[in-house]
Amino acid sequence: MNDTLVKIEGLSHKYTDSWAVKDINLEIGYRGIVGLLGSNGAGKSTTMNILCGVLNQTAGNVYIDGIDMRKNPEQAKMQIGFMPQTPPLYMDMTVDEYLNHCAHLRSVPKHQIRQAIHEAKERCSIGHFSKRILRNLSGGYRQRVGIAQAIIHKPKLVVLDEPTNGLDPNQIIELRGLIKEVATERAVVFSSHILSEVQMICQDIRMIDGGRIVFADSMDAFNNHIAPHSILLQMDNPPTEDELKNIPDITAVEFLTERQIRLWFNGDAEITKRIVELSVQQGWELREINLEKSSLTEIFAHLSNHRKN
């Protein structure tokens, strides 16, 4: 059996004179969460709109469960649930009224609509808000309703565009749990420009920069791809800048405060051990030492340059 649910080949799209996405190729399986990571304007939303049949591409092909999106758009879209960045909610409707409306739009058979609404509400933990007007819900629960409308017809693929935007930390944690639960039964594409969000929730990652895929692999492979190259130190009796620069493999030193220092190094995995040993020998009174992850901008630059070479 073919284990590929989504297949995108040579996908390109042009707005007037500029390419929003160019020559994108990717495959997604039937289960799990794939993170689509990219800065604002990188091409994420364009890719998702084409994937979901909202936008017709300039070139390339999209297949959903073997169905050509261009040749059989209605059949392909039946396999997809989509929640755009701003969920398409009708604020004067109750939760039940809205989900009933969405079930009809998704061509759920009439005799199955009541059960479909019940199951979607239970999965998203919004059953106790059935009669609540949507405008009276918090941002987190509106996002839950947005996910409920995306799964009400039991699609094989759910696409979520920046679903945690505008939520407070507690709401984000709750939504992560919901998305992971949804992904036990289907494939989920989770878009974000926040690296930590993708790292917390996704098993695989597809990174877009400048309209092109610059990385496509597992999250473990991604985390191992970019090695930390700076260290943050807290010392009660720090050495001078020159003393720190004389440590082998240290390339730069920055005193953030009298006791807090950032060191840049050349990627040597033993550097932290060496600093700890020197601190003990020299009496620097090291209190904290932390490897700093590369910023998203640095990762994009590294991967883009790697792709060009």
C-alpha cells in the first residue's frame, strides 16, 4: 500500500512579477504532524492555500490520496480540513449552529450531521459551549471551534495555518494537546513562523525560505543539523576579555553585564567542559553555563546557503 497521502510536485506560483513559491516538492504520510516553518512572507500561506484548493497554482501538481487537485478538486477537497490563520467564524451563530452550517458545506450526509457535530465537539472539548454565541468565546475556544469545523467531515488531512497566533501561554499548551490528539487519526500540517512551536509539536519539518523548501526531514535531524555556536555564562569572579579570548576555539567575547558573558565558539563539542575546568582552576566562580540555540534567521541563512552550494 502507498504510504503517501500528500504529494506535491514542482509547485510554483507567481503573483504579478514575483514568485511566491518556486519548485516545491514534498510528500506527507497518513499520520503524524508535519511542521511547515517559515518567516512571514516565506511562502507558507501560499503553499497551504494551493494544497487546500483555495488557490490555483501557476505550475506543478498536487495530489491528495492519489487525487489530482486540478482535475478533481471537489473529490480532493473532501479529504482535507483547513483552518486558515483567522478561522472563518460567523460570530452571531452558536457553536452548534456554526458546526451544523460547516457540516452541510462539507457534504456530510444529513442523517450523520448530528453525530458528526457531537464527535467534533467532544474531540475539541467544546461540548459545554454548544449554545454559546461564538463572539462570546475566548480566543482559545474560538481556535478549538476552528479545528472542530476542520475535522467535522473526518478528513484524512488537516491543515492548520498559525493556529496558536494570539493565544496566551496556557491556551497554547491546551491547543498543542488537542492538535496532537487530532493527529492520532490523520495527518496534520502545522504552519508557524515560531521555531519553538514547531519543535514542541511536530515529528517532521518542512522549512520554506524565499518560496523554496530548504529543509525536509525529521525534527530530530533538524535539531542536530544546526549546532549551537554561542554560550551564555554567569560568573561571580569573571576573567578579563583577553583571558577568555585566549581559550582555544573561542572566536568572540561579549560582556552583557559585569558577570554575564556571551562567548562565541567554532562548534567544538568539548568547549563547555573546557570552560568548567578552567573556571575551577582559575577561581572564576562559574554559576551558570548554557548553550544558546541558533536563531531562526541564522538557521534560514545557513540552510539557504547550504542549498545553493
